[in-house]
Amino acid sequence: EDGYKDVKDMFERRKGEGTCNIKNVHRGLHDKLEERKRVYDLKAGDIMFLSRWLFHRTIPYDRDLVKEKKKHDELNHLLSRRYSLRYAPGNVAELPRGYGTELSILWDEQNQGRTLNSVGVNDLPWYPKCWPHSTSYDEQKQIQDLIKNKLPIAEARRKDRINEMKPYLQAMGKQQRDKLRFNAKNTFGENQRNEL
């Protein structure tokens, strides 16, 4: 598949509504997942190893707590950064083609459709090996070059892409909010009729 040709094509041809939007798309399934969820009190430096098939999401902060921490300039003690690693077989996993936000492709469009290992051979180790053979000393030095010279440029390009997507994401959000309001209004009206 050639992938999306531009941002408009991406939003017009995308399939489904995604698991990130499961609360609005499939309320019953969302409720079951919420009922069975586990919340862990992670501290800085904690590591969790999970299956790639696990549903996961961040939990919103208590807004009142955030406001209170801001007043006392203690917000940095509350917020922490998260970094997720996902492992995939580098000789099989292929990068998508077309319009997107994958950093290695934003650096060099020729990386489209390549396997993760192939990107490392033809460019720099954007996807370092971790098992069964760890990254060599030379690859570690290349990673430094990647971080210093290529990554900032690719991240700037991704920021531009995300800005291109904002109007579409905002329109989707408005559409979903309108749908929720419509459903809530109809449910409220139906409940009133049932009471009569």
C-alpha cells in the first residue's frame, strides 16, 4: 500500500475510530475495561514490562491538585515524564509509506517501507537492536550523532505535521462532542417521556 498522500487524505481514508477513542466509540467495552483496570503508583525510575497487546493509557491528573501545586510552585514534583519502548523484530517490521509522523521517515523519505534493520543499515540506528545481539560500540556512537544532528530536525518536521493535523483533529473532537451532546439530550428526553 502506498499510504496517505497528505494530511487531508490521511483523515479522509483512515479506517475506524481507534482504541484511543474507545470511550466514545464503544461505551460498553470501555466500561468493562475501566472496571477491570489496574492503576500502579509508579515513581521516577520504575519500569514496567507489559505485553504489546495490553490496553494502556495515562490517567488524568486531578485538576484541583494541579492548581494547588501550581500555586506553591510544586508542579514539577507532581508531573513526571514517561518513555515507552516497543519491541519489534527488525527484520520483519516495516515502516509505513506515505504521509505520517514517523521520525526516521521525516528525516529521509527513502526510509518508507523499509524494515527497521534496513533503516539502520542505510541510515543510522533509528531502531537500535536490543536482542539477541545488543547494539555495538559503533552503533552507540552513531546513536549520539543521530540524537545530536538528525533527531532535532526530524522532530521539527513532526511538529509541522502535527500542526497540519490540528484543524482535522479539532473538527473530529467537535464532531464527537456534538454526538455526545445529541445522545445525552435524546436520552434525557426519553427518560422524561418514560416517567410520564
